[in-house]
Amino acid sequence: MSQHPVIQLENLTKVFQTDDIETRALADVSLEVNKGEYVSIAGPSGCGKSTLLAILGLLDAPTGGMYLLNGRAVHELNLQERARIRNREIGFIFQSFNLIGDLSVEENVELPLTYRGMLPDERRARVAEALEKVGMSHRAKHLPAQLSGGQQQRVAVARALAGYPAVLLADEPTGNLDSKNGEAVMELLRDLHRGGATIVMVTHDARFTRFAERTIHVLDGRVVDAVTAAANA
């Protein structure tokens, strides 16, 4: 595996200010994620892990510290550049699926690609490839309401994959699934990692940290521990 860091954080902080109350969501977080690595970020609710993932996905900005994405300093990017990188280099998998109800499965997967000005033939090829990877080709014409929760999450994974992202960010991807479908989605992510995907997953469920190569434990906005896969097993 290449040791080129996709993600580098140095003393990252995030402070939320409301009236006279200051809440420190992240405090001096430093970590690296290498190309092809599968990392889980674990911790109890409210510990700062979803805030951290939002910053990694350029959906939020840190208050202090340094974030390098593929060697580029994120704080130096303007809003247009950040939006372009979100669309082209980051794949998001959300707990709530975030599929558009009146679009078919293939249309949901294709939608982010249309914002790139990609030619229709290339878009269709990428959609077909992504749906094949997640085992949902046979549901391409269905609407989200016609799918189970597990199937909807597979479509959400396909949507993230179709853009050939540098990194997949998964925020509690099993949170709205029963245990059987949750295990199936985790197996899918593990298969994608074995195929070379770089994955950062947030979870509060200790059962699923075993799927990652490395687990970073966060408590009260700080990294308190990092455990390798052998220790997770």
C-alpha cells in the first residue's frame, strides 16, 4: 500500500460560539490517513466524531490547525474550489441515505456526475459500473420507496463510488439499518477497501470497528487512542 497521505490533520480545533457559550467540539486533533487505508473513528455520541467527518468532507471549516487533503492546504481554497473538490474527490455515505424520492436508482447515482459536465455516455457507464459493484443493477429503474433500507444504502454507496473519489467518508452508515443489513453494508465497504478504496467511517457501534484496519477513538473532542486491526479482532 502506498504511504502517500490522503488526509493530514495537525492540531485541528473546532469551536462553536453561541451567545456567551463557547463549545469546543475538537481540540488539537492530529492524524493521518494513507491512500488505500480503512480507518474508523469511534466514540460516544457528542464526542466530536461527526464534526470531524464534516471537516474532512469540506462541509465545515476548522477554527484552527491545519488540514491537508492530498497535499493541499484546505484553508487556502476558496468556496468554488472546495465545492469542486467535494464533488470530484470525496464520496459521502450518510446514515439517512439522502436519496431523492422521485428519481430512479440510476438517476440518483448519476445526479452528482451531471454537475461535472460529464458526457452522457460516460455518466451511464459509471452508473452501471457502480451499481454492479454494490449488487443493485437489477434495481436500476426502481424508486427509493420500492427498496429496503439496506438496498437504499447500497444505492447511496454506489452514488459515492460513481465519482471515483479519493476518499469515501461514511457517517454512521449502519445507523438506520437492522443488524443483518448493517452487516451486509459493512461487508460491502470491506470489499471496496480490498479493491483499493480509502475509507474513513464514523461509528459509535463497537461491533463495526473490527472491519477497519485502524480505529481512532475520540472522547470530548480529542483523540485518546488508536488501535490496529489485530487489536480490534
